[in-house]
Amino acid sequence: MTWTDVREIAIALYEGHPDVRPLEVRFTDLHKWVLALPGFTGDAHKSNEKILEAIQMTWLDEAEG
């Protein structure tokens, strides 16, 4: 899993943090949580605000769906 696997990351975050409201997570924390996901092999320096926002919005969709 890398930074382009937005849906897979969002599902993993939803499953790993079911009681967290995605919009309340700071991007710095979100970045750390993604890097800590099992199977994540992306480069820590290859993320940016746009990617983190896409992950956050997809995670929100998972939580609301």
C-alpha cells in the first residue's frame, strides 16, 4: 500500500480507529497513522496536503456509509 491507495488506506484507518471523527484528525497525526499501517510501504516524504485531504475525505465517507 502506498500514498496512491487512498481507499485502501481510508478503510484501514476506519477499521483501526472506529471511534475517531476523521475531520478532527490533524494532518500531522494522519500522516503518522498512515505510515504506521500494516503493509504501508510508501515513502514518508511523498505525501502532501492534497493526498492527506483525499484520505481524510474517503475515510469520512467510510465512516458515514
